[in-house]
Amino acid sequence: MCCLLRVVVSLGLCLLSRQSLEAADWPQWRGPARDGHSGETGLFDAWGEKGPELAWQARGLGRGHSGVSVVGGKIFTSGNQKDGQAVVAISAADGKQLWSTTITDSVPRHGSQGARTTPAVDGKRLYVVTSNGGITCLDTTNGKVLWQKDFVKEWKGRMMSGWGFSESPLVDGDRVLCTPGGPEAGIVALDKITGKEIWRSRIEAGGRAMRAGYSSIVISHGGGVKQYVQLMGKGVVGVRASDGKHLWTYKKIANGTANIPTPIVTGDYVFTSTGYNTGSALLKLKATGDGGVEAEQVYFLKSDVLQNKHGGMVLVDGYIYCGHGNGSGMPICVELKTGKVAWGPLRDAPGRGEASVVYADGHIIYRFQDGQVALVEATPDGYKQKAAFKPVFQQGSSWAHPTIADGKLYLREQDRLMCYKLK
């Protein structure tokens, strides 16, 4: 009986350990739930005024603003190398490179050079979108290419402007989703094992096929229908998950230059924002009674109230935290249900330029374009900064979003990755 008890306890501890490890992973763009949230706790107790302790730095990631995914002690990202765009795997323990695989025939040429996709890791496979337009599936153990699809050759894919594809693909069950844009397929669902097409969704606005934007797909069950929500070249759209049917489009949020932030979905609502002096909107999704869904505008915020260009937004306890401005990421807090500004925009923030955000353990981490990092309490009662620090290395525009995984903060800076201890 005692032996049996020991076995049960041992198994329980193993399961708990596995669950804790999995909970600490960051397997895709914007984290486990694709919402910019980390579920880890006890992260900031030892964070002094000078910030956390640097654990290590890694080089060899290549050129780009891609974020990092962290799963099972391995870090995955992408970047431009000498002979093409590549996916790189490094060890989370010390930053040493495990493998690197070039997945394009040459270095993609477009405005704002470099890779920008965050890999979606699913077991022994990962998926990336190259900036010249294509989706690739690789083996996470050795970097072997398992299949590839070219957006232009397969679907005549088109971007809304000339800065290259910037999407981070979505894995959902047995499929992987991406956004070629253009006349044949706005969004496509592919079998994640084989790459075979499951469905394609042609999306039109004003009688013309909608091109891809710079955003990434999220899942919504608004109006009682599972759907994929994406911000594209002419607006934010919803397509039915089961068959790709185009359900709705909201065009007021789009600008003609670059639509970038990933929408926030919560219940029957979608919050979306863009820069270039456009603004923000809250939409409510309603069933139409025939398996369809329509989007109703709850409110629209003009650009002088709230516009998020490309740093992203997080929703915490009914309030949105992000950077406001076109070229500036002034910290701001807005109530979701009303659109009322709780505080901000803060014009004397510790950093300058666009600000990317991540939420964890009751706090927002702001990473500004000039590299400065600020730790701010997630509260609508005012801007309460706990600490700020400048990382040991900064180059150009610090646009890669911060990642939190297994008690560590990761900051990508072009060819380099910095790992800071939070626990």
C-alpha cells in the first residue's frame, strides 16, 4: 500500500511538473492564447530599479524583427542570413544554436528588410511565414523542411503595400491558417501535416479582392459561430472556421498604408485599432440566424483618442493597455466596454517611439522602440511604473515584441537575443 501511494504521488508530481513546464511555454505569436498574456507568477519580486539580471546573450539569429517562441527548453525564431531567410533554434539554457535552416532561395527584397514572423510551434512541427510570401513547415528536432507553399504561385497572393508579409501563422486543431491575400484566397486553411488545402476564402471589399495586411489571425466564437478574425488591407474580417465562408467585414478601421495590430477578441466582441491617423473600434458580433454572423459597431475612437500602429494591445480585467500614437507608443489605458480613457496617453514615458506590450503577473511590460523597457502595474487607477531599464544591447528600432517563458524575459534585437532572469 505504501509503495502504491509512493507511485501515485510520484506520478502526480511528474504530471504537475509537466503541466507547469507546458504552462511556462510561449509556443506562438503573443503567447499560449495569442492574447499577449503570460500565466506565470512571481516574476517581478526581485526586479529592482535597474531591471532584472541578464542571463545570457545569443547571436546568429539574422536580420529581422521576428519574435521568439519557446517550447520545451528550445527557442525558435527567424531572420535573414547571408543566403536567405532562415529559421533558427537555440537552447533556452545558454543560447547556443541547435540548428539553422534556410527556407528561401535568396534574401527577400522589400521595404524594411528582415524576417518578422513568430514561429507557431505544434509538437514536433513549427510553421513560419516568410516575408516574400510563403508558409513553411519544419521539424523542430532538426530543422528539416517538411513542406512549403508559395503564396503567389498557389493563390496569387498580394500584400497591401511593399514591406513584405509579416504574418505569424495560426495552428488550430488539424489545420494551420495563413493570409495570402489577393484574387484567389484571402485566407486559407491547410492540413498541418501535409500542407494540403482544406479550404480557401476569397474576401472582397467594394467588389475587389482584399489584399493581406500585416496582422495575424485570431479565433472568435462571437455570435455562437466559430470564426477566424483577421485585419486585412481593407478592414477587419471574419470567416467561418468550418468552411471558410466570408461572414463579415468592417472597413472603417482600415488605412491605405499598413494595417498591423492583431485584433483582441473577447466573447461576442472584437476590438481593433490601426495607426496612420485611423483610430480604433469595438465591434459586437451577432448571429444572423442562417449560420452567419454580422458585425455591429459599438463605438469608434478617432485617432487623437486611440490609435495603435504596430506595438499591439493587451486586455486585462476589462481594460486595454497599449501604446498610442502614429510613430509614438505613449502608454494609455482605455475601458473596453465604453471606450473611455482611464489614463494617458503618457507623454513623458521612459522610452520613445512605438511600444510593444506583454502582460504577466499583474503588470504590463512596455518595450519602446529605443530599447527602453518599463514595468507598469496593470491598473486603470493611473500609470504606476515600478521600474525601467535599458537593455545591454540596442540596435536600430526595437520592434520585436517581448516574450516571457519559464521565468525569463526574452528581448530580440536583430541578430541578437537577450535573456533576462525574472525568477
